[in-house]
Amino acid sequence: MRNRPRASLGRILEDLGTTVLDVAASPGDLDAEVTGVHIFDPLDELIVPPGGILLAVGVRGAAEICSLLERAPAAAGVVVKLPVDVDEQVRTTVLETGVAVLGLTRAASWAQVAALLRSLLAEADLAEPGQGPQGDLFSLANAVCALLDAPVTIEDRSSRVLAFSGRQDEADAGRVETVLGRQVPERYLRMLDERGFFKQLYQSRGPIYMELEGESVINRVAVAVRSGDEILGSIWVAVREPLSEQRQRALAEAAKIVALQLLRERAGADTQRRMRADLLSTVLAGGADAPEAAGRLGIATARLCVLAAQLVSEGPAGDPARGESDRQRFCDALALHVAAIHPKAAAALVGSVAYAVLPLHSSGEEEARAVRVAESFLARVGPRHAANIGVGRLAANLSQVARSRADADRALRVLGARGTTGQVAGYTAVHFESLLLQVADVAAAEEQTPTGPYQRLLDHDAEHGTDLAATLRAYLDAFGDVNAASTRVHVHANTFRYRLKRLVEISGLDLSDPDARLTVMLQMRIFGR
């Protein structure tokens, strides 16, 4: 298996061109390895691992830039919105720290550039500048760009951008928006579909020319990327006039090479995904093989926290393939998110649960930080994936990872029992609820049933068609406040008092005894009636 070349700052800037980022001040060669993307928060502790790209949200002015460079000397680069105030002090600080200052176009949002950079870092292969086109899709896109003398994007069947060439600043605003969002905007998709361009594209075996309407809009040439009859994606070229016959042949041949690369990446991604899932399962299970598996994942020496994420609703009933696909996409998104937090984070799908092992710096609030990471992830994927996440306690060493995984599973189960969606729970916050669920499991396994006053009350309800158990539950939930309890069950207070008196007579329950109240409340929770 070919080793992945490192993602250097220079390569990332070459891929992006000047469309998104430009160098405002450089310490020299931009060959620093990039390990992740981090967002500056003035209210949080600034921790940027070596090689991180720091998005300096809200930072402006030379003094603020210098201060940030000094606080993050291990970063590969600091990104500031254009125009960047670069004076002599900034240049001096850049040379002293070795951290490049990059300018972000004002047309891009911080969310867009964060997603864009994280996607670049997550590509299966990133070659160094100057390597041949065999290395990855970005190299292929640049090679096609050179052949056709026009900016190129490579997209999947859903019009998501898989790779793009340089020179995107030569295209129109629609192309820039597509590259920034890594997805063709909905309004353009609708226009292409209404004009029948997609139908032409997927029916044709060669490139098709599309004349687009609008001021400052550049036309497109596109070709479908196929493997036999399967459509894998497409290549899109921004042009001002139709391609010559020679360049059309070159584009058609390029589509065959892209198809091979997509098939290789799909096979490689499946193999690597299975391998990482096996390794992570071994780490989560603990045991003698856990240290070796953790070492191969690069998390052997870290303080770890386990996240257990699960979709609440999956694909259509009776379509297991769709459900598995949804779970895998959800897990891939989680892996990308945690990798942006820490380059050594690992995530994999184990059964129906996506587990992430997140290394955390010692701060005394590790679980709270992991909960914030999970909440941020759900906020991002919420419109597409309805899910819950349980967060385990911190594992100070590998021997405690299995415990953290069990904690995360229990917290996730509590959220499921509550019937919630889009929620995150740390284990310590739901500890008692988790214990009650475990006791309920034991009671069910041993076929235990309610006893004492509560059992007599349930028997009476079953025999006479009454619902005095609900009256008791409302009374206990309202801390004995009859007015509040009667409102909950929608009856008059006097009626409620009569029912309360009846249930005491029938069950023999002493509501003045705190131990008796606790016993019946626990039975209600354990037996779920």
C-alpha cells in the first residue's frame, strides 16, 4: 500500500489557488506539514498542535496578528480575513515564529473555509507540488487544467466537489461558490436539470458543451466519468468557447483515468475503513491486543475520551443497504470532525454505532470539552442526520478505554430511553438514569415483577380498568402538590384527592413514609409502568 504523502502548506495553497487564500506574509518556503484546522476563540484556551492552521476569527490589525503569532508558534499558518494589515512588525514576527500569515477572501465564510481545508486534509492522498498526476484527484484536476487551459472540477454523482484544479479565480462567481462550498449550489443544479443538461451528460459517452445564461457567467464543458454503465461522477471545465476536437478527445481520455482513480480510492477507502474499524474495536474492547492497535492508530500515549454516536432514524424500512450507507456517511462526517479537533483522533463504525476516540489535553474539564465537541458536530450535521451522542469519562490510560466506551454506550442508551433527538449526554450527567436502566435489565433477565403496594395497585387497575397508578405517579412527580398533580392528569383537585385516598386504601401505601415513596418511585422507573 502506498504511503500517504504529507499535506504541506504549499500544496494546499497550490490546490486552492488565489480563489480562497493568498499569502500575506511568509517565513520562506511553505513546506510546513499541516495536521489540522483550528478556530481561534478569545474566550477559550488557545491550544494549537504543531502544524495546525489557525482560523483567526475576528482578528484584525497588525498588533492583534502579532500577538496571535506569538501565542501559536507551532502553527503552520494563521488565516485572517482580507485586507490583512501587514507591517514591518508582522513580517518580523512571521520570520521569528516561522508561522505564515494567510489572507482569506471576504466572499468566503469561516465555516466554508474550515470545511474546505478539512476536506483537503481528509483526501485519501495529497502529493507534494510538482508530482505527477497519478497521485490523487487534485493532481489529475491540475493535469486536465493544463491540457485544456481552463479551470476544472471533478464532482461525484451528487455534484459534490471531489477535487479542483488551480486557476479557479479565472472562472465565474458560480464556480467560486461551488469550490468554497465543495458542492454545486442548489439554484445551479435546478437550472442545469431544467435545461436538460444532466440528462445529456449522463446519456452521452463524450463531452457536451453547455451555453449558460447570465452576466459574467462562463459556459461549461462536462463529461461523465463512467465504469461500464455505472456513473461515478463528472468532470466540469469552465470555458468561453467550445473545445477543439483534440481537446475534447483529451477530456474524454482524462475521464477514463479519473474513473480508475475513483475506483481505486473507493476500494482503498473500504479496505482502510474496515481496518480502522477493526483496530478501534480492539482498543475499545481492551485486552492484550489493545496497546498494539492503539499504536497503529497513533493514540497509544494520549488521554482519551470515547464518543458513541448513533442515528435515531435511518433509511427507509426494508432497505438495509440504504441504512448502512447512511450510517457510514454519518461515521465519515464524525471522523472528519474529530480529526479537525486533534490529528490523532480516530473514528469507526462498529455495528450501528459510530465510535470516536478523542485525545484531550489535561485541563480538568475533559468530559465537558468532549461534550462541546459532540454538540458542535450535531449542530453541523443536524439537518442531514438525526442522531444522539453519549460521552464517556476520561480514560487516563489504555486500560480505562473500555470503561469510557461502556460509559458512552450507557449515556447513549439514556438518550434513547428519553426519546430525544440531536442531544449529547456526558456519562456523569446521566449516571443515575444509567444505573436505573442497568437495574431494569437485571430485573427483566431474572423475570422479576413489581411487589408490595405497587403490585397491588397495578392488579387493581388491570382488574377494574382504572388508572390509579397514573394518579400516584403524578402525585409523586409533583412532590405531593395536589393542585399541580391534578392539572397534569386533567382532573379537578377534589377528584384527584378522592383517587389518591382510594389508591392508598387499595395498595396500603404509606405516603408519609419517605422510604415507601422511594421504593414505589424506583419500581415505577425500573418496571416502566
